[in-house]
Amino acid sequence: DAPFAVGELFWAVSALLAVLSEERPVVVVLEDVHWAEETLLELVEHLEESLGGARVLIVTTARPDLAARRPDWAAGEARKALALEPLSP
């Protein structure tokens, strides 16, 4: 009846993805993370640290304003940023 602690939820998501990735690679796609609560952004960072060698690819999409909120979002060895320009008419 009571909510779970954030740390327990982070552990559970990490454990689930690790188990799933033992059978086959897992791709997690999170769209529009520029609107995400800080807890979700922290979860993504936690997964990067906790999954280690698991075969999990996490793809996030965001508008450029996420960089103002989280300037280090795409920084680091395991992170890559790909800027997409608007489509032409």
C-alpha cells in the first residue's frame, strides 16, 4: 500500500533489464525527455552506471532545451549526441 523507495525502483528496473539482456539485446527508447521529471533522468544515469556489460542500448530523444537543464546529458564515454536539423519544406 505504501510507495516504494526510489532506490528500490532504480534497482528493480536495472535488475529487470539485466535479466532480459541475458537472453537477447534490449533497446529502451524514451521520447521527449526534455519534459521528464528529474527522477527519470536520474534513472537513466543510474542504468548507465549499474548495467555495466549488459547488452542494453538506451536511446533518448529531447529538444535542445534539455542541454540548458542538463548540460552534461550527452557527455561521457558511453553517451553520444546526435543533432537533427528540421526537415525542409
